[in-house]
Amino acid sequence: MTAFPAGTILGYPRIGRRRELKKAVESFWAGRSDQAELERTAAELRATTRARLAGLGLGRDDSSIPESFSFYDQVLDAAVTVGAIPARFDDLRDEDGTIGLGAYFTVARGEGERAPLEMTKWFDSNYHYLVPEIGPETTFSLASEHLVAQVAEAASAGYITRPVIVGPVTLLALAKASDDAPEGFDPLSRLDDVLPVYAALLAKLRAAGAQWVQLDEPALVSESLPADTAALAAASARALAVLGGASERPQIFVAAPYAALGSTLEVLAAAPIEAIGIDLARGDVPAALPALGGKTLVGGVIDGHNIWRGDLDAAFTKLEALRALGAGAVSASTSTSLLHVPHDVDDETALDPRLVSWLAFADQKVGQVVTLAQGLAEGRDAIAEALDAASAALADRREAPGVRDGAVREHAFAEAEFSRVPYEERESAQQALKLPALPLTTIGSFPQTGDIRRARARFLRGELPEDDYDDFLRREIDQVVALQEDLGLDVLVHGEPERNDMVQYFAEHLDGFAVTQHGWVQSYGSRATRPSILWGDVSRPAQITVSWAAYAQSLSVKPVKGMLTGPVTILAWSFVRDDQPLGETANQVALALRDEITDLEAAGIAIIQVDEPALRELLPLKAADQADYLDWSVRSFRLATGGAAAGTQIHTHLCYSEFGVVIDAIRALDADVTSIEAARSRMEVVADIARFGFDHGVGPGVYDIHSPRVPSVEEIESLLRRAVDELPLSQLWVNPDCGLKTRAYEETVQSLRNIVEATRRVREDVVVPA
Ligand code: GLN
Ligand code: ZN
């Protein structure tokens, strides 16, 4: 058996430098290509990745290259590998019980009446995983050997790679109880049943040539999962005793990314495994190390979460500190998979070279790891030049114009800026809006059609003059407003055709941001976003959204919602400067939005939505850090909206359904109306809202926009009735789960019609005529 490599990464982007996987997968879904073609593209991508990583300095045959490909999601991969798909998909299995690629995608995306797996955010990242459903009846078996095949594929090309799979504890800890499970059922109770399948997988990986396997166990660092730290540590001890005790297996590397491991490090240190990965970008070097029994300690010192080149010297110092604490073998790694960063900064030819010199995307981070590994082997002097260059870039960034010299630094914050008048006063002022019971609205965006994308692309290439592009967008708004009037919605939107992305659009219109050309990162499945880089002081040089909102309002007597993205979400979905507290940056963004709201009001917009879908996602994994986060995040929202008049109805939208976790924060946002996701979880959240006594307006989504499926009138009606049963009528709004931009018009219109009809039926029963 070979030693753990001196330098590695926990995972590499899977979508391809030019989003090749997205294109291939979507063309397969659309029936334009067959499975063989998709498999071929995927194999090419994996081959390109291995060659690229080897070219950047990772060893071809020392297990330093991770085998971390996924067609859709790594949690789904693990669930499918152990055969844990919900019973409603059982008929999609092959005769021998295995789960093929077609079935895999159906579990991810749903089909007809079969709802897909729920989707939620992966730890504190903007990546979404599919939530496995596990019950007492779930049968575990090795139902997919895709990972084994990938190791063999690498071997036949002359590589010894390191397969990566979500570990058993994290798989179960992230799962939800299946529908047929008894009340209070804990998926983690199935640990002993799933372990033999993992053991069988390990044996096959070994037989295929794997020297090392990486089990990702981020659940061990989280303090915001249903299972507590002690339960997770105990489960981990149990799992590793079984897997480590297996006779035929590769050496086991357990990675615990996304935060500090805490006392669970002792559990891993005592387990019969060979290497442990800890996150040293988020966590500090521990004060002392438990006895490691010869295990390699893999220091995640290069931040996998952010794109800054960072302090390489400090990273190396952390690795030296681990050695000084008595860790025999120390390796250098990224703190997390590089899934969260774009491929290569060298692709960004349009960015200011000075900014570029401060950045490190995936390929540059691989280079950093390789440098650190060399330093570990040959000593600090051997890499002194690289360390100095990184330090010089950091110093340059500190002094560069725009970083710390905005007028925004002179703003003297007054406490009154963070509050509006009491809700009751606002509620009565907002009666002037004359909305019906169960007001119908949407979350903001309408489908981004091929036409819209093409027009934008032509405008950006300079082929379409700005006036013509603006005209085109106005025609688009005309149609969207007419459609909503025709459907009978109560609060309209302009549809956001001018926005490529809800954060990037603001980034492009605010100072302090830079926008990349190819900086895509996977959001979920085939979807990717292109985060902007928030590098300097933020300010608003001119109005951003006002003309579009005002134009849409001029087309209708019904209120049109102004549509802004909140400070927390702008931060969460950008790559944010790491040289000052996030709260300070958030307040700079908030002041810009505050001015925008004043301008919207002046233009006659009476309802303004400030989206904060990322509020939950940035919540630190450690309980001790959460209060501070919730404080600054809520305050930034309140600063943004605090200048609105009593009669202006402030909406917010949150993109998830775990209302309970951040209920106090949601309450503290003090938005007049909050829309949330609820369709996939069948309105479970409504019970939470009722239980927590949340008394502002709330719109639990009745249409899952993440799936191409059209919900029936009856289905929506039953969701609505459930909501009406649990919450006062006066509080409820009716809306989809999220924006419609990723959907096609056909399914959108049908779904909205069904929503309107379902609402009509419910109104008929529950609204007492005046
Ligand atoms: N207003 C945005 C839209 O409708 C909100 C999207 C989101 O929350 N992700 O697209
Ligand atoms: Zn949303």
C-alpha cells in the first residue's frame, strides 16, 4: 500500500471548463442524444480532468487525483450506489436491482406524478444536493458501480486515482425519513444496514486498483443537522470500525470539510483508518492533537470555498504547526472540494490583470497545493519564492484603489435606519393596496426564453444597439404583464428579462464588483451560476431597476412589485472580499439598495420585494457563530428596507423550506410578506410557521419550479387547503416556490392556470362574502 500523497484536492469541478456536462446532460434529457453519447462525453471530461490535474502537478499514480465526477449530485450518487431510492421509483430498476442512468435522472428530476427527491443546500455553500429518503423499509444493496467503473477507466489510462464518495454517516444524516416511515424515524438508525454495502463497494474499488478511497463526512463538522454532534461521532466510530475492519479495502481517508472538526477528531484518530482530512480554512489548527497512530493528517489549508489567492505563507505555517503538534505524516489539501470555484482564472482575459493577480480558481488552487506539498517534502526554502509572490499580491490588494476608499466609509449609521414603523401601522396603511384574500403573485422572474438569451448575447457582442435591446425588453415586459392580467394574478411582476442572474445583474450595476466570463460553478444538477467578485467598496452610481419597474407599472392598474436582491444574497452568491467582516460589506450593499428603494417609491412602486434566498445558506455550521451571523445579516436587510414608507409593502423571498432553523431571523427581517419554498416538502413548513406564531404575511410555494412537472389543480388545491387549515386567511399568499426563469412557457402557463383555478376553488369555500 502506498502513502497518502503529499498534496491533493478534495474534489474538482465536474461541469467542465465550458460547461460541457451541462450541454451533454440537457441534450440527453431533451432526447437529442442517447445514453451512449452522454457516457462518451462524460468519459472525455473525466479524462480531460485527470490529464489537467496531472499537468498541474498532481501525481498520475499516487492517488492524489480525486475521482470526483458526478452526473448530477454526489449525494444522489451515494444514495443510488447503496440502492437507497424511494419506493415510488422501484420499477425503474433493472431486473437485477441495479439503478441505471435513466432511473438516476428520474429520481433527481421527477416524472409525471412521481415527485423528485427534495433539494436543499449543501452545508454553508450555494450548492444544492438531493435529499435521500430513507425508511425502515429501504433495502440497501450495491445498486450502481459507476465509481468502480471510473477507477477502472482511470487505471486503463495509466492513472491510479482516489475515488470519492459521500460517507455513510453523512448520507444518513442528510436523509429525511421516507413517507411511510413512522413518526420520529431517524435514518441514522439504519447505519448497520448500509455499512455492508459500503464494505462491498470498498472491496470492488480495491479490486479495480484503488489504493485510497475518500469518504466525505462533512456531517461531522455541522452543528445544524437534526442529529447532534455526539450521535454523529458515535455513528462515525461505529461506521469506521466496520469499514476499517474489512479485509479487502483501499486505505481509507475520511475528509471532514466545511468547518472545524472539534472533539470528533479524537473519534477519527482512534478509528482503524489511514488518513484524516480537516478544514483549516474555516477551522484553526487545533491546540493539541490526539494520538494519530501513524495516520496521515491532511490539512485543508487552501480555501475551497473562495477565489482569493490568499496567504500561502500562512497556509504553509499551519501545516508546519500540525507537524509540530506531533502529526507524523502531514499532507496539504484544499479545505473542501473545488466544486465551489470556477475552473481557471487564466480564462478571464477581460478582468483587470491586477485583480487577476489576487485570485486563485480551481487550477490555481491545485498549483498552490502542489507548492505546499513540495514545501513539506523539501522545506520552506524550496518554496520561498512562491510564498513571497503570494504575500506580495496580498499587500498589493490591500493598497489598491477602490478597495478601501469609497465614500460609503463616511456613512454614520443611526439606529433608526434599521427599523420601520410597527407592523400594525404598516398593515393598515397597506390596506390601500386593496388586495383580495389569498392574493396571487409570482416570485419575480418569468421564463428566460431562447429569444431573451439571444437578444442579450447580441447586445453584449455589440450587434444589437442598446435602444433596440431596450425595446426588445419592453416588448417582453408587455407580454409578461398581459399574461399575468389574463391569468388573473393580483400582484404583478415585470418578469426580470433584463437580468441574466439576480445577483450578477446588481453586481454589474454597483461599483466594487467585477464580473467573470467563464467563472461558472455548479448550483444543482445541470445548473450553474457565475458568481461576481466583490473586491472593493460598494456604491450605486445610478438607479438600477427603477425604469423597468416603472414601465411595467405603467401597463397595469394592478400593483407591480419592484424586485431587488438583498444584501445577504448578493454576498452569498458572489465571491466576497475576505479582508473585512462580512457584516461591514453587507451594510455597504444595503445602503445602495436603500437608495434604490427610495427611488422605486418615488416612481410609484408600492410593493417591493427584496429577495433573500441565501439567508439560511450562509448560516455558520457552528452554533457558536450563528448568533453573530444572524445579527449582521438581519440588520443589513433592515438597513436596506428601513427607509420604506409605512404604505410600501416590503416582500422578501427565501429559497428553502427549513423555516424552523432561522425563524427568529425571519421574524426579525420584519418583511410584510415572506414567500418560501413548500411544494416539494408538501407544505410541512406551514405547520412550523403556525407553531412559531409567525404573524406577518406568508406565501408558502404551491408549485415546485425545480421540476418540469405541471402540478394538477387538485394537487395545488390540497396544498392550499392544508395552508388555510393551519394559518389565518388574512396572512396567506399564493405563489410558486421560486422564480420561473428556468422553466419553459408552456409548463409555466399551465401551472399558473392551475394555481389560479385552485385558488378560486379555495376562495369560494373559505372567503366569507363581504
Ligand atoms: N426574484 C427572483 C426570481 O424570481 C428570486 C429567485 C430566487 O430566489 N432564487 O427569479
Ligand atoms: Zn427562490
